[in-house]
Amino acid sequence: MKYILFLLLPVFVSAQSSFITQMEYSSQLYKNPRGIGCQHCHGEKGEGRLVAKYIHKKEQKSFQGPQINNLDFAKFYKALNMRKKGMPRYFLTKKEIQALYFYLQSMDKEEVQQ
């Protein structure tokens, strides 16, 4: 009996407490998934953002991070797992991608409520 309690204690403790909420985790992951935060190119709420303006061969150009808060999960997942020009490859797990998607959907709902 002693051994069963010893084995179940870590499960019970972790089930009873969490030091971070899902929203806190998702927010921190969005702001720093692997050293470069999503908000720098995609905006604080995934609305898209102008990253830079520059001149190339005497022509005015710009680099824009696209809006990502309007994608369904399948497109969001696919976009994070394919190579795109200007987009770092983060090698995120499925759970991390789900957390990022949760964050963006939560930000969208938060704006509607305000």
C-alpha cells in the first residue's frame, strides 16, 4: 500500500496544481517560441504587421508579416510546418501549435468582448 501511495503522489500533486494557466503558457509561447516572437511579424494579436520598408534596386519595397488570426487550424498547422521565405522554421510540436492557435483565438474573442 505504501508503494502505491508513493507512486500516485506525483500524479495527485500535478493534477491539483499548476503554476501557469493555459493562457499564460500560450501567450509566452507566442512571444518567444524559439527566440524570435511571433508578434514581431504578425502583430500582438495575429493581425499582421509591417516589418520593414526598404529600397532594392531603386525600388521601394516592404516586408509584411501576414495576418494569421483568421486561419482555420488546418491551414495554421500546415503554415507552421512548411518552409516559407522570411519565416523561421521553429520545429514546434503539435501541442505547441495548438497552444499558439488557442492564444490567437482567445485574442480574437477578447477584442469582440471589448
